[in-house]
Amino acid sequence: MTTTRKQYSPKFKAKVAVEAIRGERPLSQLASQYHVHPVQIGQWRKTATEQMPELFVDGRKQKRGGEEVEKDALYEEIGRLKVELDWLKKKVGLLD
């Protein structure tokens, strides 16, 4: 008999993690309330606290990073095309 793993929505995980971060009730009580293992709640709490600083990063700085990645990809494409063009010029020169 196969069993399928229970999958929780990100919204549910966030709700439980926020309650765990608040610390108003122990993990065992939250676990019995939400029918989730206390270790799982601890992992969600740890993940939430680790990723929390990324939520407050200035969005304007993130866009610049994306533009730099795109710019690098375009320069890489230009380099490949130049090499291909040089090779074609050399090949045509041999045929004449």
C-alpha cells in the first residue's frame, strides 16, 4: 500500500511559522492544533526567520542585478557571434 505525502500550501506554512515565531504557545501545542509534527513546525520557523531579511531588500537594487545579468548574457552572445563571423570570413577567404 502506498501512501502519499501531505503537502501544505505556502500560506498555511507561513501562518504556522508566524505563530511559532511569536512563541505564545509551545510547538507541541501548535502541532496538535494544526496536525503537523513539531519538528516540521520548527523547520518552517527556521526557514521563515532565515528568509525574512530578503523580504525587506530594496526592490530598486534587485532590478539592477537583473539588468546586469541580461547585459552579461548579451555580451556573451556578441562574443559568440564575433567568433562565428571571424570563422566564416576565414572560410570564405580560403574558397576564393
